[in-house]
Amino acid sequence: MLPHRREFATHLKRIIKSMHRQKPLACSICQQRIEPWEQLTIDHWRGRHDNRPENAQPAHHYCNQRKGNQILPDNPVSLAFTQRLLAELAQDPYWQLAEGADNTDNNLDLLNRE
Ligand SMILES: [Zn+2]
């Protein structure tokens, strides 16, 4: 049985948290380290319609709010994060299973509520 979409989003957030523990993440908007931990939010980098993991970027809560619906060009921080996240997901058996689910149903909005 495939994971429910809420589990899918929760699992993605768990992965991003563990990445942050291994090596503190930088904000893709201001490119500064995200500290304290509570400032971490997941930004829809290229707009809210795209819920793939490739569209998730770590950002300070205040940077994310200031950015709103603007679409910013990629930068070294955002490109490096996407590469690192996809490498993590490729090694994750739970994620591989969940990829069989309808990914368009995965909602990154859930990430910021949990
Ligand atoms: Zn920031």
C-alpha cells in the first residue's frame, strides 16, 4: 500500500531536517545559514503549482514571506540544495516506494504546517 500524501510530505520534511542536522542548510533566498532551526520553512521556488521535490527550497521564514509569489532566478545555493536533496531521495527506500504514488497529489503546503 502506498503512503498517504500527508505521510509523503511529512517524510520529505523529515529528510530535509536530517540534511540540516548533518550540515546546516542555507536559505535559497538570502543565501545565509538558517539559524535558529525554527526559522526553516520550505519555499515553493518556482511557484505554488509545482509540488515536486525539485520545487522545494529551504528558506528563512521571513525571507519566504518577503518573497511571496515572486519567482527568483536559480543561484548556487538553490542548485546545490536540489542536487543534494535528489541524491538523498535516490537512496531512500521509503521515497522510492512513494514515487509510485501520484506525485502531483503531494502538497508542499503541508510541510509548513507540521
Ligand atoms: Zn534567508
